[in-house]
Amino acid sequence: MRKLLITAIATVTAANLWAIQGTLITGTETLKGNIKWKARTKQYVVTVKKGSTEVDLERKLEDVERLDIPKPAGYDKAVQQVEAGQGIGAISILSKIVSEYRMLQWDKPAGRYLAYAYLASNQPQKAYEACVAIVNEDKSAAYTGDLAAAYWQALLKLGKREQLNELIKKASSHGDRRSSAAALVMRGDIIVADANDAPDKLRQALSDGYLRVVLMYADPECARERAEALNKAAQCFDKLGQSARAENLRSQARGM
């Protein structure tokens, strides 16, 4: 009996049956109610009220244009902790958000910061596993959107270069400017990882990666990627002994 109970709980957890209040939008309708993701059938279930009766409406993933889900409690504070270098204290709440909001808008942003929190605490395998759990539901998350760059960092740390290079190629050809910018930043990261601070390699990381983003992706939608490129380019210039140029780039990043 105990074994059956444990199995039942695990099945419910794996199916991601938490209901989150929000709005689901397709090309023809807007549904407001409790939204659940059914991993087994790749469908959303929206519980709406018709009079005094609650009705479950199923909608296929490919038919959903947008989800509007309120920001999870604790998300902003957790993000601040990660960005302040205190990510280990945010792991618990970010893990909870990723689990409860799977395929409900906030799983990928939370997964991004969860992965960075693990990476900052020298746990690349856990960062990788956190990302893979999301990618298994949505393959495109591996090369576009909020999660991709963090996933790539985990792959880089674990030496999974072949898989990483394939995803960067996909991101570059995807047609989404943010994904293309993130791919260029990662190209710079790969070169730096193998550089051993060799000046020619640092200059290559700048020309083939970071500075291309700085120069070519100044539009607002790529602000996050451009700020990252500015800071990483500054680190390269520091190593090249060009501290004035490095500080200029950091100043630009702070002003974004």
C-alpha cells in the first residue's frame, strides 16, 4: 500500500498537475481560469466557470499563442540574490517555481536563474539537469528564449562541446535576434575557455564574439545580451592590459 501511494504521488508530480491562475490565448479565444500542463498529452487544461459549473477545456500546445501568468511569489527576490552573487540562497524557491510553473510561462526564466545559481556554486551537473528537465518538455528552449544561454554555460562547463556547438548553430539560424546575439556571446565564451589568457585568443573572442554583439545588437530587445557582451569584453581588455577601454565598456553596461 505504501509503495502504491508513493508511486501515485510521483506520477502526479511528473505530470505537472499544479493549477495556476492565468489567461491562455489562442488565435480565436481568450480563456481565463486555472491552467494546468499535461506533460503526457502535451496539452493545457483550463478550468473555467460557466455559470456555477466548472468546465475543463483542453488546448493543444501548438494552438496556444500566449500565456499570461502572474509573476510567482518570491521570483524577484530570488533573481536579485542570483545577480548579487548569493544564488545558493535562491535555489530552493527557484526550484519550486520551475516545478510548479512547468510550461506555464515562468519555468524558463526561473530555470535560467536556477542554472546560474548552480553554476556559481560550482555545481554544473545540477545546472545541466535543471535545464534538461525543461528542455525535455520544450526542445526549442535549448536554443532560443530565456533558458538557452544558461543551458549552454552548463554544457560548456561539462565539456559537452559537440552538443553545445549544434545548439549555437541552431540559435544563429533561428531568426530570433536575441538568440543570435546570445550565440555570439557564447562563441566568445568558448574561445576564452580555451585561451589560457593568450592575447591572440582574447582578441579573437572580442572580434568573433563580444564586440560583434556590442556593435550589431544595440536594439532594446537584445539589451540583456549586449550588457553581458560589454562586461565580458571588458574582462578581455583587462587581461590585455587595456584598463581604460575596459572601464569604458563597463560604464556602457551600467548605463543600460
